[in-house]
Amino acid sequence: MSMIETMNRKQVVGCLAAFGLALAGGASALGSNTEPTGAQAFKAAQQRIQAQRKTETKACGRLKENAAEVCGAEANARAALAMAQLEAQREPGPDADHAVKNARAEAGYKVARERCDAAPKATRKACIAQAKDTRDAGLRQADVEKVQQELRLKAAGRREGQGQPAKTPEERYAAQKAYCGLQGIEREHCLAEVNRRFHKS
């Protein structure tokens, strides 16, 4: 691998990591103000997310060429992730968590792909390949974590079905916090969501 390709790989990974943090923060902010309490509230939350996407996309029009494309991709990515998180708040569970993680991986890829278009021709192919590899790794990790979460839920169900005492709310809260501890970059968002579900300050 040439020095240029090595530098390009580092730039792509850094870009995806930074964008992942921006997505987590931006989408969490949207979700924190749009907690669904019913069908109407859920629809209103969706409309707010779309309205913000349109506002951000319109602002991108002030930029030129690749910068405008990247800006638009970021706006769409934030909206897609916020929608997935909104669905997860309404119907939490392995499927919803899986959808959020997939949305984050796809969003990061789409933004990185736009950035790669501005890379020198000699390094553009490597840039795109690295973006795809990062997305695919995220999708595979989401699949693994979904299976692990489903197994934990089945084990908990067997425990309660065998006449053993059901977990108290505090035990479930502690278990969810422990799960968040395994999430790496997603840990803070995971903890915030668990605290919201269990009405913790």
C-alpha cells in the first residue's frame, strides 16, 4: 500500500468517526424534543425532522460543487438516522436497535462517498473502497449485536417462565446499563435512551 493510500485510509476513517459523533449528537437532539406520546405526536415528530432536513438542505445551496453535495448528504443522513431513532423510541427492541445501527452505517457511507468524489483521482478508488468496508463492518456488527440481544431476551423469558422471580425494574435498568457499556462510541446515546425509558434523571 502506498503512502498516499495509507493517508487516504486514515482520512476516511477519521471522517466516518467524526460524522458518527455528529449524527449521534444531532439525531439525539431531534429525538429529545420529539418523544412520541401517540399517533399524532409521532406524526408531528416526523414532520419536524423532515422540516429540519429541508431547512438544512436549502442552506447547502449557498455552497459550491462537492461541498454542497457533502452538505446535502449530511442533512439527509441526519434525517434518516433521526427517523430510525424515532421509530426505536416508539417500539423499542432488537429490530429497532438494529435499524438504527444500519441507518448510522449507511448514513456514514453516503457522506464519505460524497467526500471521496473530491479526492485526487489516484486515491479516489481506495477512498470509496474504505468507505464501503467501514459501512459493511458496521452492518455486520449490527447483525451480531441483534442476535446477542435476542438471545438475552429469550434467556430472560425462560427465567421468568420457569417460575423464577421476574426481574424488578431496577434489575432491568441495571441490565440495560450494562448492555450500554458494551456499545463503544454509542455508549452515551444508549445510556441516555435507557434513562429516558426508565424515567431516570
